[in-house]
Amino acid sequence: MTRLRTAILISGRGSNMDALLAAARAPDFPAEIALVLSNRPDAPGLAKAKAAGVAVAAVDHKIYAGREEFERSLQLVLETYRIDFICLAGFMRLFTPWFIGQWSGRMLNIHPALLPSYRGLHTHERALADGVKIHGCTVHFVVPEMDEGPIVAQAAVPVLDDDTPDTLGARVLAQEHVIYPLALRLVASGKVRVAGNRVLGAPGESTDALVAPAVL
Ligand code: GAR
């Protein structure tokens, strides 16, 4: 089995990275994590990945004159490691259309809300402020528009009376760790196809696997 050479891009603690690394240790997982790359040299996740024996690199966005210069360096590192696929996992920089064009159909992101609700930041605070009863997380293909793109997997969690942004965020995060490996497995094994804005089962494949666990 050829495994998809995948890079995980992080900016912080890297708990989703941990979940992907753990899943990719299974011999039948269709992707191998060939690189963990951060825009922050001091990201705690980088040290964790290094300790786990994974190749790591940092491209510090602050030293570049502009976004595209930064992205050209990222691209060079990704090409050096012969990366085929990218998982954004708490990578907190927006990309230009140029970079997204390089990785069209080959880049996933995880977002801590049930898209298309709550794009952007502070999703748990905003969900609580709106009084919604169900919240969750989404794995989607990356397109030039922020937090848009075909949805691969979602998981829902209840919003409880005594929730704070932290408790709700922790409940969502636990589900992020479930659906991101699931989504990468589906995409890397070629079991899904993109039809417009929808991600469907590939010909002959059941779409059952697209249904993420709901913990209601
Ligand atoms: C996760 O909750 C992820 O969904 C979110 O950042 C956190 C990173 O945590 N991503 C975004 O908000 C992207 N806009 P982690 O570093 O522990 O995986």
C-alpha cells in the first residue's frame, strides 16, 4: 500500500496533530505523517512531534515581508519533503489564493464549529452567546474563502446549561480528535469524491463511512 505523504501544519499545542499521528501509526492507515511544520518555532506541538520521532520544520512568518514570500518558503519545505497532502491542525494563518491553488483538493482543515455556522474565531463563545443547543466541529477541504469548502466530516455535541467556552470547547475538541483521523483516512484511501460542494462516497463505496459519530 502506498501511503499518502502528509504534512500537518500547526501553530500551537497540536492536540489534533497528536490524534493524527496516533492514527497514522496503524499499519493500514492510508497516510503517513512525513512532516510537522509550524509558522511558530516555539509551538509546543513541534517539540512533541520531534519527541515522537517525526520530521519537523518551522518557517517563521514574522521574518517575511509578505504572505506570499512566507508561503513560497513553506512550499519549498513541503516540496523538499515530497509532501502530497496537507492537514491544517490549528494553523492560524490565512493563505493566499496562490498557495491554496497549489494544494487544491489536497488540503484539509479542522474548524471548531458546525460549518457553515461560526466561521472565524471564538466559536465557542459565540455559540454560547447565541444560545444554540448543538455545537460541534467540521473537517473540510480548503478553498480560497475562509472556513468554506466541501465538508468531509462533522461531529455534533450538546451545549449544556452550565457550559463555559472552556468546557464546551473541551467537548468539541474530543470530537475533533475523532473526526480528523476519520476524515484523513477516507480521503487518503480514495473512498470519497468531491461533487460541487459535497463530499460523497466514491463509485462503489458506501457513504455510510461519511457519517461521523454524533454524541447527543
Ligand atoms: C482546534 O480546536 C482547531 O479546531 C482550531 O484550533 C484548535 C487547535 O488545537 N482551529 C481553528 O480555529 C482554525 N481556524 P490543537 O493545536 O490542540 O489541535
